[in-house]
Amino acid sequence: MFKISKSDYVLGVKCPNALWFKKYRKDLQVDMNQAILDRGMEIGILAQSRFPGGTTITAKPWEAVAVQQTQSAIRAGAPYIYEATLATDTGEYCAADILRNNNDGTWDIIEVKSTTRPHDYHIIDASFQRYVFTRCGVKIKNCFILTLNPEYVRYGALDIDELFALHDVTEELQDPDSVQAEVARIRAILAGPELGIAISKTKCNKFYECGYKAHCWHSVPKYSVFDAFRGALADEIYAAYGANLADIPAAMRDQQMHPGDIEAFLDNMDVINPDILRDFTARLKWPLYFLDYESIMPAVPMFDNSRPYQQICFQFSLHVQREPGGALEHYEYLHADAGTDPRPGLIKRLIEITGDTGSVVVYNQGFEQGRNSEMASDFPEYADALQAINNRMVDLLMPFRNRGLYRPCQCGSASIKQTLPAFVPEMSYANLGIHNGTEASEQFLAFMTGKQTPAQTAAMMANLSEYCGQDTMAMVRLLDVVQGFLNK
């Protein structure tokens, strides 16, 4: 008899195939992001301090002793039980993050999540927990999801009561009969062979991207109907014609996300629209400042004037070109004082370098502009200067997103990681010590929280400087590409 955990249950509701793989195909196991796991554990422990004086179940949820410890704590009338674990006689088990004693013979389940609001799969998770605890004879009165409070702004010491928000989800839960039926369905699936359920853009990304997607999608072309069409429409076309774009009727192309992409792919032809390129370059005013930020998103705010998951910029790279065809100058800011707010130093340096004339060129304007607006709000003494920089921004993404230039190898994407190799193939991120913004953020956050050795920090600082500098140099080269096409 298979044991079914709460994570098994959620996965089985999402996709029975995925749970079947988890149980039978250990070779397909996808490693979880350790940073995400660590964050969840840290927030879970922090949440316990909002409900102090409880009893901690020290055994692992799958160990029989965990159930014994929980039953003892329930009999003792503990005010709170952390990681309370119970298991049914049919093999369903779970650990509730916090079990709260109502002192009237009933208990509340409080599930801690490292998000800023409850999600659908959190409700499914809590439904399973109530089912298991009820089956084990514990009277559950209410179920709550405890999330981080997105409205909380830190000033001074962390306010635990304000940091978290408690959401009563009791009325949203699946009823016990529905959970029991779902458990029976899951068990029947696990007792049989692999189902071979059809892939789906909406289903495979439901709640979160499935860790087995690479296996199930192995025969899908690199550029397919799932890239060219939106959600449910992509699924409909796939069900009727398959994933290969060459197999769909020409009439279906009218509904593609970016008109002309499929034709460019099938004909292996570049898309060039000089009017779009000309309109973009006409907006440029020298000197040009090519700007890119790197940021961290601490779940628990680290600094005054910051909120849960707020983007905190810690680095910028700035390539400057004073006149058309002129030499490049490079400037950067990289915060090096662990535990202190990087924003004031970054803001001052940025304002100092960018002056008050010339275009500030970015790639995906919403990010840099959004960070400047947040910093202007949090540091009003710099608001006018930051808003002036925003007013000078020009988005280099636009001529590529609007298909002024597009190559089939971009596979429908105009992101800089797809556009750069399409037009400047000699520039690559592959050999850099840091390859993407997620790695940059995770490593710098480890530095800021004291989780790096001095040697690791030294290597990271060098890698960050190289990585962020490559992003702005990439913009320089892509603008050269745009101008080069216009000059042909």
C-alpha cells in the first residue's frame, strides 16, 4: 500500500501522470530549487513565533514516531503543535504546520505558505489535511492559510504580527467525500500502468510548471503550437493537429500571438520592418546610457521602507556612448556591504553618472522603470531625479517585440536571451560564472544573509560584474544591429 502525503495528493490532482512518475520513475526525479526550500523552512519557523509556546514534533512526517509525538501533544492539550503529524489506517498522512488548540475540544489547522496570498493548490493541500486529521479523530473547526502580508512595510525591528496575514479558507475547502473520492482515484491510478495522458499547455503549467514536463514534452519541437498560440487555443490546436506547426491549416495562423512568426519559421526567413526600426532610432537622443539592474527579492523584508518580495536593486551596469559611433565608457555599482540597504548608494551613483540629458536605453522598460518608481517612493529625496531618468527611458525590446527585426531561431520570443544569440551569436552567457538573473539574485542574497565564505563572495562579485556588464554590452550590440539594418 502506497502512502499518500499532502504533496502527493496535490500532485495527483494536478496530473496523475506526474504522481505516477514520482512513485515509479525515480530516474525522472527533478531536483527542487534548494533556495526555495530553504526559504519555505525559514518562513515556517518564523511563523511559529506568531503562535508561541507550542510543542514541536521533531520526527519526520513519514516516521511512525511523529504520529505518536503528535497524539501525546494532543492529549496533553498543547496550545499549539508545530508540524503536527497524523496518518490514516489506509496510508494517507500529513504534517500540519501549526495545529491550534481552541480549548473546546476542537482544533484549527494553520498552513504556512511563503507567498503573499493563498493559491488554489494551497486550498487543495489544506483540504487533504483536514480530511486526514478528521479521519484520525481530531475535530477540526477551521482551516487557515498564513501568508506573508504584502502591505507590511518594515520600520526598525521585524513586526511578526504585521508580517503575516491569516486567511480563513474553511468555506473554500473540498468536502471530505470529494477528497476521499480523489484519494481513491489516485490510488487506482497508482495501482495501474502509466496512463499516457495528453500534454497540455494549461494543464502542465497549472499551479506551477510540472517537474516532469521535459519528459512528457520530449517529442515537442523546439518551436511548436504551444509557443505560437495562447493557452487554451494552443491546447485545442494541439489536440486537433499535433505540436508541429507545419501540420496546422494555414487558416489557423490568423490567431497566432505574433503575426508572421509561423510563416518566418516555415519559410526560414528573417522578418525586417525598416519603418519600425526607423521609428525607434528616431527617439534616441545622445548621449546614450545603456542601463541594467540586478535585484534581490527577500521574502522577509530586510530593510526599512521595504515589503515582502519587493525587488531591491543591488547592482547596475551602465555603458555610455556620448555620440553616434563614439567610444564606450563603462560604469557600475555593486553593493559590497552585507546586511545594509544597497538602494541609497545605488541611487546616488546612478544620478551622478546619468546627468540630465540623453536617452536611457533599457531592455524591457517595465522592470527598470518600476524599480525607479519604487525607489522614488521609498526615498522621496531622490524622487524628482529618478522620475526624470524614467522620462528619458527608451525600450530596446520594442523593435524586436514589434518584429522590426525577428529571426526564426528566436522561437517566438523577443527576450534578450533569445534575441542576442540570434543577431550577435559570438556573445554568449554560457561561459560566464553567473548565467541569469535568478542565479545573480540567489547568490547575492546568500551574501547579504551571511551564507557565503569570503572566497565565495570574492568569486561572486567578479561574476556579477561580468554578468551585468554583459547585459548592457548586449544592448549596445543589439542597437548596432538595428542601425546596421537601417544603413544597408
